[in-house]
Amino acid sequence: MADQVQASHILLMYEGSADSTAKRSKEEALSEIQALVKELADGGDFEQLAAENSDCPSGKHGGDLGAFGRGQMVGAFEDAAFALEVGETSDVVETDFGFHLIQRKG
């Protein structure tokens, strides 16, 4: 099992999620991230969608989070990232920060 993974993500926060300044409801955020899942399935570019949609500052860099090891991310995010194969994109992952799509880069 890998000690570290390299991943990018798209984060959609909602009103009341941790560290959020978003004004959208949880339901709106879920609907929006599900639309991004469809866009990706239809051939959309992950980095471009991250830059255009992510509420995380990493969005400016195509969602790139760099490399991280176990214990550095919240549990559900970490579990999903480590379970992915390189090049694979997760289903919607919910954490206290909102909804994520995670793409493993390495």
C-alpha cells in the first residue's frame, strides 16, 4: 500500500460547512457537484472544472493538492484518495468541508 498519494480535487462548500463562506445550500452544492460528475463523464477536463468551480484555493491550480500521507487529510477524503487507482476519479465524497471529487495523480 502506498505511503503517499498525489491528488487533485474539486470542493463545493455550502452554508454551514466547515470554514465555508458559501451561500449555497447543501442541496444546491450536491446538485452542482453531481452536474460536474456528469460533465467529467462526458469528457470534461478535471483541471479546468476545478479552476472554474472549486471553492478550495487549490482550484486556481487545477485542484492540485500535491502529495500527502495518511493522517494529513480528513478521514473520508483520505480513504477515498488512497482507494483510487492513478488517473481514477472518485464518486462524490462528503466531508465536514463540503462535497469533493478527487482525482488521483500519483
